[in-house]
Amino acid sequence: MPNAPQLEPDRDRQPGDADARRVMIDPAGPMLVEGPVEIALPGGGTARSERFMVALCTCHRSADFPWCDTSHRRRPCRREKKGSAE
């Protein structure tokens, strides 16, 4: 992209800089990020995973937050509730 800033090798690189990671967003599920990743947590701590792909919780229902544990699957989405009549 012509307007995107470009790093010059070694000169602009800072400790902790990493190559770009691919992030895939699923509106009905977790955010998938190519790993390894280090997540900065709101409380100041960090969570790290060396896996090749990690699923990050976006619904905040996970017992293992920030990692997704598929808790979002246990409750139907609001659209599905409205459409079902018994």
C-alpha cells in the first residue's frame, strides 16, 4: 500500500516489534489470531501462547479468558430465540 508507513530494516525496529499477524473475526465466535501471541491483559498482566493459531474470547463468557473455551455456543443468539415458538 503506497500510503502505509514502512519500517527501514534495523533502524526503525524496536525491541518487541514482531512481524504482522493475520487476525480473522467471526461475528458469532472468537477472534482467531495466527500465533505465537502475547496478549496484554486489562489488569497489566500478560497471557502468552506458542500455538500456531489461537482463539481469543470476544463474548467474555470464557472461564479461561482471554482464550476462547466455546462458552459462546451454550447460549443461542438472540435472533434464534425470537424465531422459535413452542
